[in-house]
Amino acid sequence: NVTSSYRLVAFVVLEWILIGAKIVLMSVIDDVPEDVELQEQRQEFLVTKIIVDEADEEIDLEDDEFIEIDEPKVYQSDPCLREDDGGGDEDDGAEKKEPDAEE
């Protein structure tokens, strides 16, 4: 049979194992979700800019820090590049009918 002192020791050991597991889980799992922390940081930023009227940070860009953008390639098949034939109207290949004067 199990003596009462053995049962008491087993209970105390199990209790401390559970307390240890609780402490480990508390340190591993955050109390505040990540999206809530992000929202608090945004709110704090807005408060400093709007209410406290803190100036924006000045960024000093040097010439070599600018990004150069290459012009996009434009091909002759682009419909926006069709040149006028001098008549002012573009000819898209369809026959145009003159309106009949019915007076």
C-alpha cells in the first residue's frame, strides 16, 4: 500500500512541476499580441506628431542615394505612337462614310 507520506511527497512534487511549467509558459507566450503592440506604436507616433507637435525627422539624401529610373521602352507597335498623316485625322484602316446632306 501507498503510505500517506509518499502521497504527500508525490503531491508536492507534482505541484512544483505544474508551477514550473506555468512559469515557463508565461515566459514563452506574450501577454500582448503582435498586432496590438503595432497599433500601440502607431498610436504613440501619432500622439507625438499631432498632440506634442514634434517635428519630422530630416533625411539628408546625398546625390548617390537617389534612385535612377530608366525610361520604359516604347515600341513602334504601340497604338499611342501612331503618327498623323498630316490630315489631322488618324486613319485606323476602316472606311469612313461622309454624312449625306439631305436638305
